[in-house]
Amino acid sequence: MKNKKNIYTLISIALVILFLLLANSFFDSYQIRILNLCAIYVVLGLSMNLINGFTGLFSLGHAGFMAVGAYTTAILTMPIAAKEANYFMTPLVSPLNNMVWPFLPALIMGGLLSAVAAFIIGAPALRLKGDYLAIATLGFGEIIRILITNAQSLTNGALGLKSIPNTTNIWWSFGIAAATTVIMILLINSSYGRAFKAIREDEIAAENMGINLFKHKMLAFVIGAFFAGIGGGLLGNLLGTVDPNMFKFTLTFNILFVIVLGGMGSITGTIISAFIVTISMEVLRFLDAPINLGFITIPGITGMRMVVYSLLLIIVIIYFRQGLMGTREFSWDSVIALIKKAPFKKGGAK
């Protein structure tokens, strides 16, 4: 049976790779960008679910960690000529002004600096609980954005950065999403993952069992921030531009929607939800533009897309209070069991 599951897994991976090959060849640039965003939101959703879903910490500072990763990757990968064009008011500090890194090392550095920022923030903030932790991390996220806005010689301030190399493609985004998924599965199924879940269920009981609460909270927080920085770097090099307004707290809430809809504590749910949320946001974009019904034209209302999207989300949460997957994960056993429950037998109905 185990060999069959491995074969099913290999076939599924092959089908995904085939789909990506076809998409890269036949999809237009807009559709490919949506696929890239889906994969990036998988990375961001998994990173936040590690903190909020598996460890039970109510953190709202994800946008700040994304900003650190996005700016770090952008600055390190931009050509020297592009840096000179961007920093026309205040020159970029040395030696960054003459430094150009390959994409992968720059992406990893963005994740590492985000992890360092999380360690600095987590030292005081993780001693808080519940709503107090949420307010503290939200405040720290805004502090990061304000620092970026005012660090003219490092981040180009409110002007942002343009002409960032568009390195992020389907292979980078889906490859890193797959790597993130594998790392999260290994982590959650390890002794550290079991400690995270114990802290989520009952901190006092976990502490009595010998689990160091602060150490494991900090570990989850730093690892989540690392992957948030990776996701931010992918996003910046996909869009080709970054500015401080991209990383307001509303971006954190978008990622929070993903993990709540998918199920807080479910890797499978986060992946499914990332695709649903990203695609639905684009499908509903027509609501912001005028709609011609032939006999009448309904004027477009800016923001109507978000209103309808929020209503749909509320409906889903009412009927699926634990999210689409809850804390469950995908398994071939459940798929095989579902297939075996065929409604009809040979020769007619049951």
C-alpha cells in the first residue's frame, strides 16, 4: 500500500510539472502572474500558519517581515545603473551601491534579515499573549514600514524602488512554494512541531511537560518571519517595484484570510485557500468596473470587489467555522476511501 501511495505522489508531481510547462508556454502574462501570486501566497500563508495556526500565537506583523525581505532582495539584485537612476535624490549607501547579487543568495539574505528583525521584535513581544501580542506585533510591523519610509539613503524612502529585475517566474515561485511545503511538513512532524502544537493547546500543560515556552515561540516566530521575507522577495521581483504603501497592515489581513479560510493548523488547507483567495480576488475585479447588461449600465464602484469578497468569506466562515480543512491534512487513504464509496454498483443503483 505504501508503494502505491508513493506512485500516486510521483504521478501527482509529474502532472503539476506538466501543467506548469503548459502554462508557461500557452498562458498569457496576466495568467502567469496570477499563478505566481498563488504560489507566493502559499509561501506567505504557510509562514503565518506556523506562527498563528500551529503555535497559537496571534501575530499581525507579517507585512513588516515581507517588507524587509522585499527591499533586501530588490536592493541586492538591482543593476548598478538602476540603483543610480532610483537614488537620484540621496545616493545609496556604500557598498550596496556597487553590489549586485544573484537572485537566490539575495532571496536567502532577505529571509535572514527578516528572521533577525523577528528575533529583535520577539524578545519583548512574545512575553505577551492574545490580543496584546497582536497589537504589539501590528505596531512593530508599522514601525518597520515607517523606518523604511524614512531611510532615504537605504530604501529610497517613500519613492520606493523601480526597475527591479523581474526574476520571479513560475519555476522560482512554485519551486520555493514546494520547498516551503516540504520544510513545513518535516518541521510540524518533528519534536519541535509537536511542541508547537502543545503550546497552542495549553501553555501551562506544555510548560509542565518540560517545554521551554519562550524558546519554541521564538523559534516559530523566527522561522515564520524567514519565509515571510522569502515571500516578500519573490513578490518584489515579480512586480518589478516596491514601495512602503505595499506593506500596510491590510496585507497582513489578506494572508490571515488565507489561513483562516483554509484552516488554522492545516498545511493542505493553506495551499488550497491560497489559490482560492488569489484567483477569486481577480475574478471579482469586474465589480470595480462598469457592468453593461445591454438594457442598463451599472456604474462601477471602487472597492465593491472587496465588499463582495468579504461577504463571501463571512458566509464560508459561518458554514465552515474551522476553515475548509480545519486541522486535517490531505492523505491518499482518505482519497482512496472516498473513491471506494461509489454511489452505484455494476448493474444499477444500490
